[in-house]
Amino acid sequence: MLLIPAIDLKDGHCVRLRQGDMSESTIFSDNPAAMARRWIDAGARRLHLVDLNGAFAGKPVNESAVKAILAEVGDEIPVQLGGGIRDLDT
């Protein structure tokens, strides 16, 4: 079985929403890149990122957090991204 950890991003933080409600979130980390490193160190073989602000806005919002994660991860593991991507150019 392959477990794929997800990092949900809201306002630059790693969060979990309560029942999908953007106004009710729990912050798990203020440092998304450090959270990605933590998952890699725990043995993750890939990551799934979700730009929650982007999903609600219809366009990417947490670009700096995503870039920080990608810089931390480098080419160690594949990273999948969702949220706010509505066209091929994005």
C-alpha cells in the first residue's frame, strides 16, 4: 500500500479544514517546507499539495508556499498539486 501525505495550504500555513469550511481551520504548521521535509524524513515517497485558497478563488494563491516546498523537496520525490488550476497555462 502506498500512503500519500497531503499538505493543505491556506494563507501560507499547513491546515486542516473542519468539514470543508474555510472559516474553520486548524493550523498544523506555519512552515510548509519544513512540513514537507518532515514527511520525507518519515518515509513519504510522494506528496500531494492542495492550495485551498486557490480552490475557492479559482486561481493559485499559495504560490510562495508551493515554491518553498518544491525547493525543499527538490527531485527527491514526486509532488502533485491541486487547487485553483483551471487551465493548461496555469
